[in-house]
Amino acid sequence: MIDEVEIDNTDKLDDDELDFSDGQNEMYEHFRLTVDKGQRLLRIDKFIQMKIENASRSKIQTAADAGYIIVNGKPVKSSYKVKPDDVIQVMLAHPPTEINIIPENIPLNIVYEDDSFVIVNKPAGMVVHPSYGHYTGTLINALAYKYIDLPIFNGFDARPGLVHRIDMNTSGLLVVAKSEQAKMHISKQFFYHTSHRRYVALVWGNFAEDSGRIEGNIGRDPRDRQRMAVFPPGSETGKSAITHYQVLERYGYTTLVECRLETGRTHQIRAHMKHIGHPLFADERYGGMEILRGERTASYKAYIQNCMKICGRQALHAKTLGFVHPTTHEQMDFTSELADDMKELLEKWRKYIKSNNTL
């Protein structure tokens, strides 16, 4: 499963790791991909780029030239066309790096916990789980310290207990299971979309309607692998995604909305809002750091700059979370206050519309 809130199981690889200049002869397998039976003919460099996050096409081509891309046991060039059932191995000149979870004494805002799970109100800026470039300081590092005696945090899983996740610069609630049994039970609810999640977001622009529904497949943007793009519903590209929104407050040039997720795709709210012309305020990756609505005056520009100093990340908070308890089978619902930076940002917009009569 993947995440505005679902775990992203796509393999990840930083370009720095794709270094083939050392002349070593020994090779180690880092990735193994089996081509689906329905896959059309496609260049292998494009295919691997689609499958391995953060791997640039130029680096893949360099790897192929060096003999590090193996198909069915034989090295191939980057122009090779993948076929159904091909087995692809991506080899590197160094052994795979194991991500060890280092317990760290990091304060956490625990909203609720029992023997089955813990609900954490994650601050913006905290990464959820260790990955390349983020080996320490994550939520999982903190939980491994706090629950060091629990078996689930003492295995080889780099994402112990995680049922879903939220982006580093998104604040709010997420659930972490304290046993494998609880993880399986709660994970099923997320997979079958029977859990309940609502987010609050400040977005650019005003809405014609008070509520709406956004439907469109979400997949990697072919022009920017760090971003997600929206594709037509029912297309073969991306995965089905549906977001419902409700207007909470209008500030003339921005709007506070509540978003309810039917699905949980990577960057779902951010990508869907961008798609309908309402990027999240201060969302750098999706164009929200630009002044998209409002006046052309120097004073308004200064006002927006001050707003972005207050909340210099996408204005998105995972406010509510609900699911059935894995052992008592009771409905459990949790809510959280907005993060302080979002509270201050919204108050600044309220004062602005009062003083400028923008509504």
C-alpha cells in the first residue's frame, strides 16, 4: 500500500549509489524485477526508471554500458526492449546497505496507546521511517527507543508496525501497531478503505462550490520523479484515487478545506488539488510557493512572504483518524488540533480578510 498515507513499496535508489566508476569487477544484486505478463515492449532504461524511485535514466544507461543490468542472466544494453516474464537484475559494485533501526530518545506526542497500537501526532519535518538519506531522527527511531522491549521493534523490518505514513512536511495523526497481529488487522482496513481519514489543508484560490469530488489516477510524474501526477480515471497509468473536499473557511485568495480520502495514494491530496488548480499553500513541490492569487502590490507580496515564513511547508494536517480496534472490535476515532504553524497562518489570513474586505 502507498501513502498520502499508504506505505510506498516502490524500491528507492539515490543517484549517488549508482556509481560505476570504480572499475571493480565484483557485482552485487540490489534489485530484481520480474516483468508482468501484459507488459508492452519498452526500453529497459525507461522500464527501470519507472520501477526504481530516484534512479535517473542517464545513470541507468551508464549501468547498462558497464554490464550492470542483467536480463535472464545476460548483460543487456539500455536499448534492450523488455518482454513479459523477463527477470531483470540491477547490480552494483558494492553490497546492499542494510538499514538498521537505531533507537533514539526523541520526544513524541502520544495521543493514545494500548497493548495493540499507538496513535502519534507527528510534527511537520519528521520523517516517518528510515530510508536512504534519513537513517536517524525518524518516527520509527523514536518508537524503537520507547518500545525497545516489544518484539516488533527488534526485527529486521525497516518499517516495524507501520500501517500507513504521512509526508515528512505534513503534520498530524498516524497509527503504529505494537504487534504483528494488530498490524495485519489494521492494515486490512486501510487496504479495503474502511478506515476513516480527514485532512485539513489551506489551498490557493476560491472554490465555486462548497464541496466536491476529485477522481483521477495518481502515478509518478514522468517529467519529475519526485512528484506525482494525475491521469484520467480508468487509464493504465497510475492507481485509482478519489478525494472529497468540503470548504471550511474562505479567505478570498486562499481557502481552508477538509479532505476525506477514499483511497490513500502517495501525495494524493497535494496532487489532486494541484490538478484542479488549487495547489496547497507553501507546497514547494507542487507550485504552492508561488503567489497564485491576489494583488500585485508590494505590500501583498510582503504579506505572502511573511505567511510563508510562519508556515514554510505544505499547509496540510492529518486531523482525524478512525478504524476498528484489532482486539475489542470497537470503533476507535481520534482527532488532533492543528499544528501551531498552521494555526498562526490561518489567524493571519482571518485578520487579512477583515482588514482588507476581500470577501
